Amino acid sequence: MTAAAPPAWNLFKQIFAEHWDGFKHVHPRYHTRYYDSLVDKMLRCGDPEKIGFIEYRCLHCGQGKHLVAMSCKSSLCLRCAKVYVDDWISQVSQMLHEGVIYRHIVLTVPEILRKTFYQQAQAVLSPFMRCGVRCLDDVFSRASGRTLQGGYIVVIQTHGRNGQYNPHLHIIATSGGWDAQARQWVHLDYVPYAMLRKKWQWHLLTMLRQTVKTQEIHRLVNTCYTKYRQGFVTNVQKGDVPSRYQSLARYRAKYVVSPPISLRRIDRYDGQRVTYHYRSHRSERVEWETVEVYTFIGRMGQHIFPKGFQRVRYYGVQATKTFAKLKGLIQEALAKVKGVFKGAIKILAPMTYRQRDAQRTGRDLLRCPHCHCDMEVWRIWHPTYGLIRDELTAIKRGK
């Protein structure tokens, strides 16, 4: 098997390669080492000579060879998103309580507040995620008449379908919660939608008032209470039984690392303008938009989170500290509640590179095409650290 060639240069990479330097000079906010490193890694991803590689060889017949380029793990990279999605689904499948019904809940931010979120991202994004959890605990407790602690897997997303800044929370939430005082699991058949809208408005505006203590925020908060008398927009989907957990997790996972556009949605690039399409929430139709190239790069770059920011967080009975502790208690409590236990969770093991490639190509690329034996790691090379492993050198040394 011959060494794999680097993937074809796609339009997304071409746009950044040709205009990133000019863009960051026009927009100094992006002229930092952090942004440069993300773009640089994305541009090198898939090219073994620029990002490094692992070379496999058949040690049985000596003829089979296969080269695997290392991944960049940049939040801008379209190539690495698929791997992260698969790994995250496996992680989530191990963090769900068997027998508990989960719902997908979306908590949005009105357009009047989006500029504040963009300008104050460093200060408000983490409190934003926490106040979503406080809101749901409040709603569940008020609806049940008990003090409940729910379980939440919170994913923050900052882009809308057209790529513009639109922060909102996607939450995989338990449909009910744990009553610590009664040591019972309380299941909720429905979530009171009108209450959720009003509660979300109060929790979000209170968080902003306490976090960004400016006169402008006080003015915006007062305006929101006057303008949105029914509360803020939320979306609650019907509870998903355990057999659908993986599809729910996969749907959420695409928001974790994927850029706000996929390569197939870029229709045309003439060097100065980019045309792309998206399905509009308002019209429910596919719409096209043509923007200047710097506008396009800005729409992609504005959704990069600060370094080290955790875009997926676990709260309540899903939190790492309490999950193992409460798991047995919840299972014991659920066994006493009829009509809640509806299926078993399928734990998904993380897929290896070999498994993903076999799934994609329909053949095992690490099996020698000549003698059909498994190939082994022969060389590992990194552009910064050089030759990390070389079996030929080891053999020459007598090892």
C-alpha cells in the first residue's frame, strides 16, 4: 500500500490561507498568538509533511505501508470535528442514568442582548451556563412542589444557522430530579412551557445585572422586561427514551467543536466574496447569502471560545462528583416507580482510528494488502520534535 497523499485543499482552508493575514490587520482583536495557532493548525491538518505522521508497515512480508497524518484538534478544523463527535458520544453514553427519561431543551438569548454577550464573552459565558441550570432546577422544583436537583449536560453554542453571533444553550436534561430529603426520584411528565419562558427571562437578566454592572446593562434589562412580557424563547422537545440517547447525543455533539458552517454549504468563492446557504428558522427554506471575505472570516472566528473554556459541562446528578455517588440511589428509587424504566442505555466504546477508517472506506487500511497480516507502527515523526520513533534505527542498534 502506498503512502496516503494529503487531502485536497478545500474552499474553507483556501479562504483562510489567502486572507487571514489581511483580516487580522483590519481586526486587531484577532491578531494574537492564540488565533494564529488555531488557523495555522487547521491549515496544516491532513498534510503529513507539515503536521506529522505515523507510518505503519507490515513486519511479516515487508511490503505493506500506510501513512496516517496526525490531527490538529483545532476548533476551526472541519476534518477533526467528526472524531471529536464520536468520542463525545461515547463519553456521554457512560454519563446517563439508566431508566431516566431525558429531554432536549434550548434556552435562547434575545437579539437585543447578543452584542453584550459578544463584547463581554470572557465574563458572561460561564455564568450563562450556570444560570441555565439554576433556571431548570427552579422550574422542576416549582412544577413538582418539591426541592429537586436535576441532571444536565450543557452545551453552549454561539452561532445561528447564518453564522452570525447568537448565543444559546443546548441542554440534555433529566425529565425530573432527585429529592434528597425524601431520597426519591421524581419524574415529570411535562415541563410547563409558560413558566419556563418567564423563569428563564428572570434568571438570565438577573445574571447579567450581577455580572456586568453597568448603566447600559440596567437599561437593557429594563427594556427586556418591557418588550418581552411573555418571557424569552425556549424550546422543549418531548422526552427521549433510552433507545434514542445516542441519536440525541450525536445531534448535540455537532455543536461542540464544529465551526458554524460545513464545507458543503459553501457554494462559491471568487477571491473577494463568499456565497453560502443555510436553512432559515423564520422561513424554513434554504436561503443564500453573499458576503465579503473578511465578513465571512469574522463570522467564523467570532465563535472561537477563550483558551481552556469548557464548552460542555455536567451539572446536578450528571456532575462528575455526584454521578457515581447517586447512581445506585437513583436506580434503587426508579425500581419503585412504575412506568419510568423504559429501556437500557447502550454504552458505546470510543472508536479507534482503524475502526473509523474501516467504517468510512469499507476496508481495513492497517491490514497488509499483500499478506493480509496486521501492520505495526514503524515510524512517528513530528515537525517540532522530529523523529520520535524509528524501528529501523532501533534494529541497527540491535534492539
